[in-house]
Amino acid sequence: MTTDTSNTILLAGGALGFNWLPVFVAQKQGIFARHGLTVELMRMGSVDKASTAVREGAAHMAITPPEGAIASAVAGGGLRIVAGNVNRLPLTLIAQPDIKSIEQLRGKVLGTSSLTEGTAIYTREMLSQHGLGYPDDYSFAVAGVHPARWKALQEGTIDAAVQLIPLNFVAVEAGYSDLGEVSDYIPEIVFTALIADQAWAAENGERIVALMRGLIEATALLYDAANDEALLPIVMEITQSDLAYAQKSLYYLREKGVFARALEIPPAALEKTVELMRKADLLAPGKTAEALAAFDARWVRRAVEPAKEGA
């Protein structure tokens, strides 16, 4: 990707769902504009494609699961994690109505958005704690991101899948089985993060810092119930839900502390991501140090620094 001098960032993602709320709040509340930034969103349809778009230069950055950037860094590629987005999993394992326990998923087909990033890794860990191993005890179908997984559940082409809010609430009220919160099994992990190519980042630091400061400001608004009159229409639009589900979603994100307030990635969250990559055979033995080094925290540090006189 050639460096440009504009104040535009092309930001890619899979479904641009609930975890993108800080981005949409920053756009609709004019926060990015006040930071001198234009953010153009690219809905790629899958988390793999979002990572690929950054790697191939079609996008400047992405908000997506971190595994693709970690794998790139370990292999000597250019992708890096540059900030946190969600470090607590806002996911529920939803199954067909006749399935009442995780043990009953033996021999079943589970939906996922990718075999190498995100949902498959969390699902494998959750089921492993109930004695079910992949691929001997169940199989995966790459059904797509969360709206596609919900459609596949309704069509009966998969038996279960982890579902993002508010579709987890929708599914349970429609009679589907709630097999548990993924966060009860994995309390802290890098669910989604901001990734970039390190060469592009090195030449566009001011743009990255402006983006991060806008996201931090928007995240603060999300955590303050005093802003609900402005926030609820945005949540309804992004999640394609009604007022009741939007209110439920906001309560959920605040109760669980879903969004990283200062775009931080706690060491324990990154370590858990790397651990689960090893367990899923997505990271070679002995590569832990390289994997942990995939997080380049310098931009976040700059974003949270108070403005310096004369800087």
C-alpha cells in the first residue's frame, strides 16, 4: 500500500456488528471529525477476509479477531495488533431447542466464522471442558459471521453456534437453548482487536493516534447511561434490533465491561489468546514469545498520553 497524506482511514471488519459500537458512536456523534479524521468502513463478510484486506493493502486497519495478526507476526509478516477492542467475550453458545446440554453436542455440527480465528477457537475450548474434542466428537461448518450463523441455526443446517449479543437474546426468546456464556469458560481473552500492517503504521502514526483517541472518547460515552437517549438509536440500527434488545445489549456490555476503555489489552488476555492458539494447533510449539510480541502497544500509549504543550 502506498502512503497517502490524507486524513482517511479505511477500516475493515467481518460483520461490523456489536463490537463496532465505539466506531459507529464516534462517527455519528462527530467524534472522528473533531479529531480531523474520516473513517471509511469496509464490511468484508468474514474475519479472515478482514485480516487479508490489511495484509494485502486493501484496507489500512481492521477490527477483527487477533489470531490472523499473530500468525502473520510469527511467520515474519507485517501484521500487528495495535490496540484492544473487546477483551471479554459477549457470546452465548446457542443450540437447537432439543439440545439441552453441551454433552449432547457429541456428533453434531457447530457453526463458526472461521477455522483459524475467533469462534472456532472459543468453541473448542468450551467443549473441551466438557470432555468433547475436535474433530473426533463434533464437526465445524464455516457458516459465516453471527447473522449468518443465526440464519443457519434457523434453517437447521447447524446444530449450535456461539452467538453475539443481541442475537443470543433473540434466539433464547425464540425457544433455542442457552448452553452457557463463553465468558464463564474464558473470562478474559482478546476477542477483537485493532490490527494494522507495521510498515503502514510506522508512516501514519498521527492518523492512528487520532483514530484511537476518537474510539476512547466514544467508548466512554457507551459506558455512561446518561447518554442512552443518543446511544439507543445507534445500537438499534447497528444490531438491527428493537428498543428492548438495544437496552438489554447496553446493560450487558456495561455489566461485563465488554469494551476496552483505553483500548488496552491486559497481558492475561493476550496470553489466553496465545494459549488457545497453541491448543488449537494454530501456533507451533516454542513460538509463544513471538506471538506475544505481535502486540505493538506504542500507539495506544501515545493515544492515552495527555497532550503536551507545544507538541
